[in-house]
Amino acid sequence: MMSGSCHEGGIIYQVKALDHMLRRRMEGLIRESGFEGVSMINGLIIAYLAANEGKDIYQKDIEKQFKIGKSSLAGTLKSMEEKGYILRQAGEEDSRLKKVCITDKAKSYIQKIEQGQLQIEEILCRGIAQEELETFLQVVKKMQDNLSP
């Protein structure tokens, strides 16, 4: 079995390096689109909310979708709300739960965010066969399952 230590060939090192490179590229595209003060996770959350518009999406749904802790996500959503990209509204059935909705300001960037995601996915997948991609996704999913509580 392969070691997952933090040396250059280890899983943790490689995943962290890929995450860093991906984040830098995505945030560069977001800035080029004129979408100021938005991180990669902000863009992904906005795209997720847009894709699920018309459904009641709560903080717990976003936590589950992006595998983000409650306190980290709370800070992210607060920042997004302050910048005018989302609104949090009391739920109809339980006012303690807050629905998360995107604003018109965020909607104006959806197409640019989606184009950026497609562009980066194309770059990431260059020279990789479909079978290799499917294997990669299966392995990543298993790793996520292994780390889930």
C-alpha cells in the first residue's frame, strides 16, 4: 500500500498541491471576470445555488455538498451575504433554519463562473483518457468516504 505521508510522492502532498493550483487558477479567472472579492468556494456555492434555484437550500445542504464544516461555512456565507451575493431567509416550516438564495448580483456572474469551471475542467483533463478519469473519480470518492465521520 502506498504511503500517504507529506513527501513529494505522497497522497496528501499531491492532493494539497493540486488544490492550491486549482484554487489559484479558478480565483484568477474569477478576478478576470470582474467578480471582485470572491474565492473559489464562493463561486462554487453560487453555481450550486443557481443550479438548484427553486429548491429550498439550507446551510446544511451546502455543508454536505462541499464537505465543509459548519463554522467555516458560516463565515463564508456571512462574507458572501455582506458582499451582496446571497441572502439568508427564515425557512417556511422552521424559522430557525435559514434558506440560502443567490441575489441578482450573483446571477449576473453565473455564466462567467460556469464558463470558468468548464475551461478549468478542460485544462485539468487534457491528455487523460475517459477510463482514467472514471478511475480517478472512483478513487477520490472512496477516499472521501474513508475520511467521512
